[in-house]
Amino acid sequence: MYDQIREEIIYLMVYSAVTALNLVACCYLLFRRANAIVPSVTSPVRLRRWTAAFMGASTLSHLWFMPLIYLTDTEAIKTTYFVGTLLDLLTVFPLSIAILFTMLQDRRRPLWPIAVMMAPLVIGITVCIATSSDAFLPVIYTYYLLMIVGLVIYFVRATRQYGRWLRDNYADLEHKEVWQSLVVLAIILSGFCLYTFEIHNLFFKYAMQFNGIILVSFLVWRVESLSDLSINKPQSIITEREELAEDKIGPLLQRHCIETRLYLQYDLSVQQLCKAIGTNRNYLSQYFSRKGITYNAYINGLRIDYFISRYQQAVADRQQFTLKQLALDSGFRNYSTFSNAFKQRTGKSVTTWMQDYRGERAEG
């Protein structure tokens, strides 16, 4: 008996700590304007608010499920579970999907489909509460799993489209890509799916609280490390030179991007390049499409060529240098991004290419 009471007290402390963590995260995202984790990034206000709402709903979710810690009567436990599930279906689950929608910034996705998806679940659980019966649970579980599968398929396609949109519009993808985050969130949220199947052993209870801590920490980090792309969202640029034919884009790029080394500018967007060369974004997109490349590949290709020329000149002049500094001077924000771009451009790692180059110089 004593061990059982001590166990309940310890679990209640952990449960309360996770509840408090959700509340603190909610208040932090709502009331702090500047980022503390990545100060150089301006995070999307819309994503920040939806995530704060999710944290607030998670706090309340812990409160309305708290009676389950103390209840022993089977009927009372079932009723409390159904009511808590219904409240989660009206708050926590829709908000979690809204967060995933909001992370994809290529367009503003409508949120009403979320309500449509959740409606059958809400109706099903409401019937269970009204009839005090779990006869409909198999149907509810089946629909829930089908909905999850449908969402996974949708987000895989939407994330691929988002990735293509990024590469068509931005030279630097740091703090913009989200596919890794969606994978991590899918893994974390899959743990909570077990909760649907009423697994209530001690290990599961602690695992869910630990999962909750990871989820809160990850979401706060993701919000503060994702750039707000609506600030400089690419649009069609209408200028006096819009009527320029597509075959004139190449010379314009040569004059206003390559010769001026505009490509060395950090976070150069397609919108900024359009303004610099004085043409419409549609013409520029058609030009890159005809060449079979993306805007991202074009700019990073120029940067890699610049790095190679700088490296060769430095070796020839026996100058002191570091690869990291050369990469930064070539327009890359960090060495990791440069390394990936270099391999895509040359088909070799930086180290392998340097060894081959030095070998050619020695033979020459």
C-alpha cells in the first residue's frame, strides 16, 4: 500500500512538472518577441501563435486527464477518459495539425479541412459518452488510423513541393527547410498514438510524460529556428523591363549577377535577383527551367566556382587560409552547407577534390 502511494506521488510530481513546462512554453511563445535560441532568426508569427495555442491546450489536457491518476472505479475511469479524449479532439489534435500546416510557408493553407477530418471522431466519442458504451471504439480507431495514414501521405507530398519551392526561390536554405522536423515530429507524435489504444501501464505513463518533454522542447526550438519567409516572399516583379525576351536573361545575369558578384550576398532571394537584373520573375523561372536547374543550384554553382578560383589562387600564391573562411567568403553561411553544395556541383567531397587538385599540380 505504501509503495503504491509513493508511486502515485512520484508520478503526480512528474505529471505536474510536464504540465507546468507546457504552460511556461505557452507563455514564452506568446509574450517574448525576440528569439532566445537563434537570435539572428525572425520566426513566423503565425507559427509562434499556433504553437503557443497548442502548448496551452496541452496544459489543459493534462488537467482534464489528471483525475485518471486517482480514480479506481472502472465506469468513472471510462467516462473521464472519453470526456478527456473528446476535449483533446477539439483542441490538442487540431492544433498539432495546424502547426504542421503552418510550417510549410510556400502558401497559406486553409485550416477548415482539419475540422472536417476531426468531425467524425468528435461525433463518435460524443456517442460513446452519451450511451456510456465503447461499442463504437473499433470504428473510431479504424477511422483514426486511416486519417493518420492520409495525413502522412499529404505531408510527404506537401513537403516535397515545399522543398522544390525553396530551391526555386532561395539561394540559402538554412533555417528554411522543414522535412527533417516533420520526420522528428511524426516519430514523437506516433508515441502519443498509443494513448488512443488505452495502454495505461506504468512504463507507458512515464514514457508519455518523457515524450511530452521532448515534444515541448523540440517545438520551441523549431519555432525559434525557422525563418519567417513571408517577410520577403517571392512575388512576380513588374518592372519597366518586363517585356524582355527570355533569351536576354543570360546576358543580364552575366552583367548584373556574375560580373558584380551579387551571388556572394548572403540569403539572396530570387526576388532580389529579379530587381537587380530588371526583369520579371516568371521569365527568370522559365530561363532556369529551360536550363534544367533551380535558382538555388544556379547561385550555389556560381559560389562553388568562385571558391575554386579563390582556392587555386591562394595555393598558387602560397597564402595562408582556411577552408571555412573561403567558404564564408564565397557566400555560404556555414561550412556544412558549403560542403553539401560542393559535392552536388563537382560530384566529389571537398577533401577528395583538394587531393586530386594537388595531385594534378604535382604532376604538372
